[in-house]
Amino acid sequence: MNISKEELKKKVSEEIDNNKDKLINFSKDIAENAETGYRELKTSTKVKEIFKSLNLGYTDGHAITGVKSEPIKGRSDGPTIAVIGELDGLIVKDHPLADLKTSAVHACGHNCQLGSMVGVGLGLINSGASQYLNGNVVLFAVPAEETIENEFRINLIDEGKLGFMSGKQELIRIGSFDNIDSAMLSHATTNPEDKDLSVGGTSLGHVVKYVEFHGRASHAAGAPYAGVNALKAANIAMMAMDLQRESFKDEDKIRVHGILTEGGTATNSIPSIVKLEWRIRGRTIDIVNEVNEKIDRSLKAGAMAMGANVRIRSIAGNLPMLQNKDINDIYAKNAYQVVGEGNVKVHPDDQSGGSTDMGDLSQIMPIIHPRSGGAIGVGHGNDYYIDDYYKSVINPAKSMAMTVIDLLWPEENRLKEIMNTHIPNYTKDQYINLQEKRMGNEFHEFMKS
């Protein structure tokens, strides 16, 4: 049967619409069972169950919890596109939907990513669209995009269970993206400027800091002079880090922020172990590295002032995201068909204040990271909700599926053309080498025995 590209897009979109309740209910079910990175066991199981319902094979255990479908094969060999959904939630203790034991909650909309990812696959499979395409599509549910619970993840690294902290970083390292040529992911947003669908923009790079101040415990009232107060060392360090801000250039988009995760064990004992988890973000990795030196000096200064010791762990964070303009343009035209041109925002290549490991993937292959409406509140906040699941799940599923058809349409072979002109910043091996050089583990002793 002959069919035009536009007719095929319509057929796929109709299949997605016909199954909108299944896709939305799946996304809601994920939201009701939120888990944090590398712990997403229930979420992975739900992904595997819905893959089975589509008669779609898979492999699991990618970076501990990742689930990768078998290719939805086209009529002939060609490039392979990954449609990605992220498995993990956040920790927001005062969110009304937070898990009572873990405080995990989907306060960033990753549950909708998984729904739109499945929607693309369902639309292609149920419509039989793949038989008309030159190339393959893989659905990839990936772990640990949110860079949280640093101590837990560092322990996984020290135990040899991980090499890098974020999910896509680790998936690149272990070869799970080796047979993939391009990737896309849609993220729900609360920003009214993004309208119903948006494309473009980029993100910041960062480095993760895990810091332990080691002091000496003693009776806080009876013999405070016999102790070394690790909490005060951390306080001095935090003040020193904050005082660095006047040396940051506005155009470098620097963000330095973090939390104190352990501040002592009892009020009547001088704190001997204090822990910080910190983040340094910036426009480029060189800028991040420059600021990192200032932060390390501040951390050492706090320990030196109090005569404490300090261990400073630097963990390679995300690289800035570089979206492929050609694929963005294709997506935008399809988004116009789905929601109308007036309801689509096209962003310039400016950088937001956030970071994502889609940035790491963008450094080695052409990717896009569009956004969808439907969320309200503040991202990562206690008032973040998906208010309109159709906008957050169904609209991006249609737009991505239509974009896949454009990229793999045999008369045009757009993705092959894009791959021929796209020059990645790094090969896989170069990327791994860069990130390994950004890992650090220093112990500085200022405490007298």
C-alpha cells in the first residue's frame, strides 16, 4: 500500500489519540510510585510491563535500572533514533504527593516523559508505520537524571557499581548508546513562555561536590576546648564560598549552591563529622573548572581556620546541552500541526539556570530536548503538578512521532543528511576521558594529633 508521509503522520497521531487514556494512566501510575535515581525498581518494572503489552522486547539493567527496548525496525537498515524517558523523581519532603518513607515525588514531570516515550512507540507499532521508514526507533527509559543523593551515588562509584554519577553519563560509558545515532526527549514545563510546546535553548554544565569535614568530638560544655568543631569549619567554608560571588561574571551564568546533609550527632557533643553536598554550574566547563578552584580554596580555608581535616570529592557533572538546529526545525513544524503555530515557542540558543545529562549526550550525537505545557507550580517545588496530562503526554508524543517519520522517511533520509553534517564535540572515548579527568578526591589535614 502506498501512503504519503503526511498520511502516515496522521495515522500515527490517531493511534496515539486512540490510546490517550492508556498513556495518561500510565504516566499517573508512575507519579504515584515515585523513586529516586538508581533506586527506580518499581518504575522500571512498570516500563517493562507496558513494553510487553506492545509485544516489544527489551533489555534491562542498563546502569542498574535502565530499560531499553528492542529496535522498532524499519523496512531497511538506517540510523537508529532513541526516544528517551527518565525514570527518576526528586526528593521534596513537603510535597503533598511525596512518598511517606522516601519523600520521593515527580516534581519535575519525568513521569510524563515516560508516557510520551511509550506514546511514540505505541503510535509507530499500532499503525505499522515502521514498515515505511529507513531506520529504527528504540525506546529507552533511563535512570538518575536528577543529580541528588550524592553520598549514595559516590558509594556506588567506590563499590565499582557505577563510573559516573548521572544516568546518561553512565549509559554512555558502558556502551548502552553505542548503537544509537540520535536521541530526543520531551520535558514538561511550568514556564508560561513555553506555551503548549517549545523547542530550542540549552543548559549549563556543572561539577558535583561532596565534602566531609573531620573534627574531634568532646563534651560541648565540659571540655569544648578539647574538641575540633567540624560544623564551624563548614560554616566558615560556606561563608567563604558565598563571599566568592562578587568575582563571578554575569555572562558566565555561574550558580553555586548546596546543602548541609550532616551537622553533628548530639547537641552536647562537639560535631566531629559534617557533610556538604554542593553544585557549581556555569556556561562552559572551563568556567566551571575555574570557579571550582575558588570553591576548593574556600573549603580548605574553613578546615584550616578551625584546625580540622577536609575531604573534597569532585564528581564529573553534566556538560552543557547543544540541541541540533535541523532536528529542532523539523520538530517545530510538526508541533505547529499538533497545537497550532501560535502555541509553539522557539527559543534561541540561550542557557537556562538548569543542567541535564541530555547535555552529555548532545556532546556525542545530535539530540533535541523539546518541552511541553501542562504543568503548574515551580519545578522541583512543593506546588509542582501536572495539571493537563494531554498537553504533557499526548501532544509531545505526537510531535516526536511525526519528527521520527520525517527523519527516517526514505525519499528524504533527513537523519542521514544531518549525521553527515553534524560534528560532535567528542567521540565516546574522548568524552569518557574528559569526564574521568574531572573526578577528584583530595584529603587535606590541618588537625593536630
